[in-house]
Amino acid sequence: MFLFPFSMIMGGGFTFMEYIIWNELPTALGNLVGGFVFVGLPLYYTHVRTSPERILKDHQRNPAPMATGSGDDAPPATLKASV
């Protein structure tokens, strides 16, 4: 972010569009793809797919009492991560 604009100010032999096309655009795309492949996918495969099933009681999700009862006799609701 410093060297290319500085060299343009000092008389480098390239234009602003060449700087954007040949430096900034490939760098941004490479960071996006690399971040997704080397950070996002490993985190997904090691944490989301292998996380245990979470069980929440009904009254924790809906604190208002149910019309048919107090909610304590209802089976717990399960939440699963979508894969």
C-alpha cells in the first residue's frame, strides 16, 4: 500500500490503472480465496461438522408459560447444526 503509490509519485513507469489491475486486484482476490480455503474450510470441518448436538429446554428458548402447562413436562428441543 505504500511502495507502489510512492514509486508512482517518484516517477515510476506505470499508471494508476496498471497498479490497480496488476497489484491490488490480484492481492485482494488472493486474500479472499486464501482466507476461505486456509481458514474458513478448516474451521468448518473441524468445529461445525464435529460439534456435539446441543439440547435446550423449552422454557429457556421461550420464557413465557405455555397455554397447556408450565413447559416442564415437554421434551427438550434439540438444535442441530446444518451441514
